[in-house]
Amino acid sequence: VYTVSGSTLSRKVPDWLARRKRRELQKDVEWTTRLELMQDFGFPEAGLRIKTTADGQHCMATGVYKPQIRVYDFNNVSMKFERHTNAENVDFLVLSDDWTKSVHLQNDRTIEFHNEGQMHFRLRVPRFGRALAYHSPSCDVLVCGASAEVNRVNVEVGRFMAPMHTGSSGGVNVADVSAAHLLYGFGTEDGAVEFWDPRARNRIGVLEPYVSGTAAQGGHEISALSFRNDGLGVAVGTSTGHVMLYDLRQSRPWQTKDQQYGLPIKRLAWVEPTTTAESEAKVLSADARVIKLWSAQSGKPFTSIEPEHAINDVCLVPGSGLLFAAGECSEIMSYFVPQLGPAPKWVSFLENLTEEMEQAPQQSVYDDYKFVARKELDSLGLAHLVGSPVLKPYMHGFFVDLRLYERAKAIANPFAYEEHRLRRVQDKLAKARESRIRATTKLPKVNRALAQRLLQMQRIDKAQKKQGKAEAAVEGTDEEEEEEEVKQLGGGRQKKKAAAAAAMATAVLEDSRFKDVFSNPEFEVDEDADEFKQLHAMPTQRRAQKKQQQQQTKKSVADDSSDDDVDIRNSGSAALGNASESDGEFFE
């Protein structure tokens, strides 16, 4: 779905972001990349109704304020004329193939007939009107309103005809005339659809759609009605946001769709396939929040459009994928769906523009502004600017100029750059440490501590042979701890003891005679037992002392990193040391 005109075409320009100088428009991305489908395609305040003529050359729309009628010429891509009225429009019909003859139902209980030059005639109806329908063979205009009667105005004779009395206890909300067999359809407040034969002027059938869950809420009303051109299908929309598709030969709907918003359906339309590749017809249903297109047979969603403003009316250009939406905004919103049909001839350039719109990057209007919450505003010391033009209130915070924000942040935290630089150095050191090639050693499930000590003996022997210059090959080893143990080996006698211990550790780990020590749970050594502590008192004390020294080292490194004259290299290595200690057990 491509938005080709309307408020959602590109970035929304706030009211306070005014363009002060004319030459600044050349630098405005929204202005330079704007797309106008037609000149003056909109109204000062809002659009109410919109329809296209039968010849496909013009479009007529009504809106406010002031109440007016506008006609647009598709060939010239501009407005043809505008005409003001005394009251707001409720509904209108184009009686001729072009725009020259139209009838308008106003909210002051009047009906106005317009020709190409002026308002031709005005008459009043007994009740406030809600919808219009036209029966072309008899030239009768059907007026539905706040009563059970449907008034008939014959435009050939120029007078009221005998009204049709429906079975509604309230009013009639909507009316439609089938283009295939000219059957009348009236949607009432009681939630029923009455079908009348224009030849006998009698009711020939009543359809009562059922919507589950609405009985406790006082029932539902019929708010939209549309006949299909094949003469059998009819679409019914309710005030609860449900759409039901009926076959006139059956009393049960073959398809039911929920708009999910609970708002009355405002417009229904059948979208017939425009190409031979498409076989399924689609249904267009619209309420005040969303326009949905879905399959009439399976009910599978095709697409949905959610404008920023409330929708009043929707009109689909016949034989194309272009649709207009009149809503509570000054522009008439236009959308193009290529999968629905080709672009009309008068806007054939849309076929090429859609490719450009996909490739064009969208820039945000708030690039030069920073959104700041109230708490952050207080921390920056800008709370005294609330209420001034410098801060633009928006949602739960304010928009502030990006230059002012950066200056205030630099004053509030002068060491922000040093902190950023220190984080960058630490990230680079951590990334370099992660890139080292490490071997993984899996510890056994039984006697893990014993296996870890034996591996430590082998590692110390290797480090002693390499004179402490090689890095640990196993993940999770502490390099400073290993170098300290190598230095504690002292003379050759202790080195020989270390080599003998490493040989013994290799024999225990690799000899098959000792495999049960690391696989059989019965050989598990309980280091928390009193017997073990009595036999290994000195190693237990050394481990406790070493753990205490490590905690003191961490604390001293943390205190040094908080000083202003911190050394980045030392702080980075300390951070890496802390990260290595928190990695978990050795060789996991």
C-alpha cells in the first residue's frame, strides 16, 4: 500500500516547526519530496463524503468548514470548481454520468438539487435524513431518516410520492439499490435488513443478522449495506464492527468478519477482480479507524490501511487500485494498491513512482531535536525552561534543540568524554581477548576439584618450561595467578618437584586404571568432611588466604579506577582481569 497524498505521505511536520523563510524550503526534505495527486485536493477542515462519476472523469466531494462542494477534473489533475452551501452535507448522489446533476442531503433537514451552474432547487423532508439512494427507472430518490418511513422524491414529476413504511421501531440508517435486479435494501436500527420490490412497493423479505455477544449490550444496528453486481451477494455492516456476506437465497451468512475495533461500519464495497489471474472477489470494509480488504470467499485478509485521522468515507476508483478516503483532516487521503489493480490513466506515473518510493530513504523531522523526559530535564538543569518556546511539549516529555541538549549535557557532566573513551578502550581490550584461540577441556562429573588440581599441575609445569611467557591455553585461567605460582617455584629442587607432580598428574589422568576415580560416584571425595580437612589442612588454609587476597585486589582496583588521573591501560587490564574471574570455573 502506497500513500500518494494525505497527512501520512511523509514525515509529519509539527505546527511549531514553522518555515520562516521562503528560501529555506529548498532545504526542506518534506517540501522537496512532496507528492500532490491533484491540486487543492482537500478541504479547510475535514472531508465528509467523496464519490467518483460514472464516466470516470471527475470526482465530487463535500467537506467543511465552511460547508462546500468541490468537483475535481481527473484529466487536468486539478479542482474544477467549488460551491458553498448553507449546511453540512450528510450524503449525496451523482444522478448523471458526469458531475452536472447531483442531489445532496443536508443536516438541516433539506435536500438540494444542483446542476452545472448553481443550486437548482431546495426542499425540506419530514425527518432528519441519514442516507440517499436512487432508482433510475422511476427517477425516485429514496430518503432514509429518523423514522420508519422511507420518503420518495420523484425528480421527473418534481414532488413527493407515497412513502414506504418499514417494520422498524426506530429509524432507517442506510439504503441501497441493486444494479442487477433493482431490489431495494434498507438497514434499520432494529438490526434487520428489509428487501422491497419497486414494482409492487411491498416488502418481500427480511434478513436479521445475528452477532454473538450483542444482545446484552442492547443489540446492534445496520450501519452499511452494499449489493453485489451479480444480483446474489449482499454485504451487511453492523454498528458493532461486524461484516456479514449473504447469498440472497440463504438466511445464514457464508462469511463473517470482525473489524476488531467495535466501531460502526461506515462503508462497504465489492471489489471485483480486474485481471484474469485473480479469481476471487474482495470486500472493502471501513470504519472510523481502519480500511480493510479481504477475500470474499475465504475471509483471508488482503491488506489494511490505518490512517492517522478518523475516516468519514471511502471511495474506490473503479477498475484500478487507487482509493480515496475523506476523514477528519484537511487533505483527502489517497492510497494506491498495485495488487488490487493498475493505476488510472490520468495518474499513470504512479506505476513508476512506487518503485522510487520504496528506494527513497525516509528522513525524520526530529533529526535536529532531542526528546527529553522530565526526569532527565531536571538532571540537565533545564527545568526552568518549561513553558518557554525552547521546550516543545510532547507526550510525557519535551523536544529540545539538539545543540542546546549537547551543551547542557557537557556542562552537567564534564567527564562524559573521558568515560566514553575509557569504555571504548575496555571494549577493544575485551574484543581482543575474545579473539584468542582457546582450547576447551571438559572436567569429569566425579571429583571435578581433583581433576582441576591435576590439570593445574600440568599447566604450571608447562608455564615453568616456557618461563612464564606463554599464555594460558585453557579458557577461564587467570594469567596473574599462574605467573605468581611459577615465581614461587624458586630453585631447581622445587622445579623438580613440580615436574614430578606434573608427571604424576598425567599418569593419573591418562592411566586407565584410575578412570573409575572420575567416573564412578562411589569414589567421590567429600572435601567438606572433617577427615579430609584434617588430612589437607594446609592446602585449605592457602586457598582461603588466596581467595581473600583476590577480593582485596578487586577492591583496590575499583578504588583506583574512580580517580581522575586513572591510567587507561591499567584500568582496562583490571577490567579484563575482573571479567576473567567472573567467567566461572576453570575449563568449563
